Amino acid sequence: MFSCTSHIDIHAELEEVWEKVANLDRYPNWSPCFTFVQNLSPKALGFVDSQFSFNMVRFKDRVKYTAIIKEFTVPYRLRLSFACPYRFWLEEQWCFSLTVEADNLITVRMELSLSGWQKVKIYQQQMPMLQAFCEAHLEALKTSLETLGKDDTDDFLVSD
């Protein structure tokens, strides 16, 4: 198994940060890594085993993944397991965890891990790009929470 971990400090309320991390179907509103998300389960968001379809931009390609929520502990931990068509031999997991460092200072940690059958050389080539993907996603999260002048839909307002 190969993994990479990124973290970022965000000046916001814990509930605001958790809402962004846990609300998967709104990821395309604030993260450049996602172009489309659909809830495939009739269950409400946050239940373990809920499934989502993701279109992600990775390595200059648009890739369609199916994700299953494996762990959902309010308000600190969310773990997703991804599967991609034609990659049945590879499991990708994301784990988000939040910790309160001080008043309105939240550390978000994102661990991305790959396991399954794949040549070690390919893993080693992909890990720096996956690390950059994690960092871009977290930076977008921070920007969406710390930037002033946005409305409730996460769409940024333009002022004259």
C-alpha cells in the first residue's frame, strides 16, 4: 500500500469546515478537482455505505469513479473508498479528519492511499501527482471558507 498525507489550517468554525468536507455532492462548487458528483443511494448523506458517482480531473484526464462512504463520524472523520472502471485491482481510499487547534483554527488532514495489485513502479510514479491532487483539493477548501464575498450556494459574488 502507498499513501500520502496532506494537511492545511483553516480559519473557520468547525461546523463550517465539516459541512464542506461532508457534503460530497457540493464538491464541484468549490473544488477544481471535481466536475460532477451524484448521490447514487436513496439514503441521506452521511450514512455508511452510501454511494456516489464522481467525475474528477486527474492527471489531465477526466475520470469517473464510484465512491462508498466507509466511515462517517460527526464532526471529525470521513473515509471514502473509490473504485474506477477498468481498475478493479486497485482500491483508492480518502480519509478526512478534522482537529480543533484553537478558536476558529481547524486543521484538516487528508490521507489518500492506494492498495491492490499494481506494479510498484507505477505507484511510485503516481504518488507525487496524487500528493499534488490532495494539496489542490485542500487549498480549494481553505479558499472557499476563508474568502469573503460569497453567498450560501458557494458561488463567488462579483462586486463592482
